[in-house]
Amino acid sequence: MRTLPILALALALPAGPVASQDLAFSPSATETCLGTGADFRSCVGLSAEACINDSDGGYSTVGMSGCFSREYEWWDDRLNLSYGFAMDFAKQSDVDNAGFGPSQADALRDMQRAWITFRDATCAYERSHWGGGTGAGPAGAECMMRETAEQTWYLESMVTPG
């Protein structure tokens, strides 16, 4: 079973409710890491970690879920932009191919729909390891962030040269 390293510490600290406005989230740690050319996987979660460390109540399960969700939303915005670029490219490829071969736009749409189902099932499975306990929220939010980052990076690699 994969565990979140910071979760053990979080469960040992007193937890209290954290309002979303109390979270000190900024995507800068992830953006800076990506800008260095580091492997993108080493950058995923850095902004969520900073949010957890810098927020009052960040080590609570609610705070951790909120920080992971904020980075997930950042990756999801980037994913939607990348998907749009990839779809534009696929549609143009379909025009350029003049109907020869399968439609890239249709294949991209079908792949993305299947990925959403895969992501949701993967994260439901990860949450299930917590048996309904308080760790399920952060585990699910972290999974959504990680899986969305992976798909974003995949789509970006399809529309970015080199």
C-alpha cells in the first residue's frame, strides 16, 4: 500500500477545521521546478507540500485535502488548455489527411474520456485503502493531483516539439 509520507505526521498533530481561504496555496514551487527542466514527476506536489507547510491547519486532513485539491485544480486548468491545443492539432491533422486513416480527433476524445474513467477508478481504489478513515480525503485528493499531472504532461508532449 502506498502511503503519503506527510500523512503520518498529520495524523499525529491536532486537527481542526481549515477554511479554504486559510490555505496559503501558490503554484510557484511546481512552476519553478518545471522551469528547471527537472523530471516533471519530481515537481508534482511541490506546491501542495508548500501549502501544507505554510498554512495554519495545513497538517490537518482537511488542510492537506485542500492543498492537494488546489494543486489538482492548477494541473486541471493546464490539462484543459493542453487538451484544447491537442484537439486543434488533431482536427487539423484530420483535414490534412483528407479522411485517410482513423480520425485523430475522435481517438483523442475517446482516449480522454477513457482516461477520466481510469483516473476516477484509480483514485477511488486509493481512497479505499483507508477504509473510510480520515486519510481517505487527502489520499484521494493527492491521487487526483498526481493522475491529472501525468495526463497533462502526456498531452503536452503530444503538442510540444521535442
